[in-house]
Amino acid sequence: MVSNVIEDNDDRLAVAEFHQRRAAGDEEWIPAPIVDRLLSGESRVRVWREHRGLNAAAPAEQAGLSQAFLSQIETGKRDGAIDTCRKIAAVRNVSLDDLLG
């Protein structure tokens, strides 16, 4: 019984902390269809680009990549080096963990 009370309190604190981070712009709600796409194994690079409402050209240019190279990363034909993935993550405003899974 006591452990349930402690767990409930921990949960309340975690939720309150999340809401504070969200209000500060450090967290966001991710719609279920986006989560489903990410969990299904679809290209995280593409899913985040589309979720952010970005076309294919602008993010490539902002990351200093060719559109063709970014397209190959999105389709899984090529892997991006860690520095390339960092640039892509920065343009999409996601963490490297969000981008790489």
C-alpha cells in the first residue's frame, strides 16, 4: 500500500515536470499517427521532416547537404555519418536520439 502511494506521488511529480518542460518549450506532444509511423520502422528522417511541415529541399540546404543525399538517407539507401545526422536533427528541431531511435 505504501509503495503505491509513493509510486502515485512519483507519477504526479513526473507529469508536473513534463508540463513545466512543455510550457517552457522543451517538450512537445507528438500526434499518435506520427508515433505509429516511427514505431512501424518508417524512416525517422522523413517522418520528422514531414511532421515539421518541411519540404525536401529546405532541410537539405539548411543542413548543408544535397537534396539527393538527404533523399537517399530518407529512403534508407545510404546511412548518414553521425555529424550528418546531427545536422539533420538540428534542422528538424529533434534530438539525435529522436532521429536515430
